Amino acid sequence: MRILIDTHILIWHLEGDFQLSSARRTLIASPANSILISKTSVWEIAIKLSLGKLGL
């Protein structure tokens, strides 16, 4: 299955945030799924990093 995740889900996944449900963690971690990330998400993360609002 192809799954497009938004910026918040991507950040929560990378940080191991509790706001990401276990069901979503399982979907993202499953090798049977293709995880898609928008170019816009990469751009948003770059902006947050440059502003010091994100510490990945």
C-alpha cells in the first residue's frame, strides 16, 4: 500500500513522539507499505530547522 504522510506525522515518527498512534507506527514501519513524503514536507522541515523550532 502507498501511504502519503504529512509533515507532522513524519516529524512525530522521526522523533518517536507519543502523539503518533501505534497503528500509524505499524503502518509506517511495515515493509509491505511504500511511504511517500511530499517535497513540501522537506521544505517545511528545512524552514523549521533554520528557525531553530525543530531539533531532529
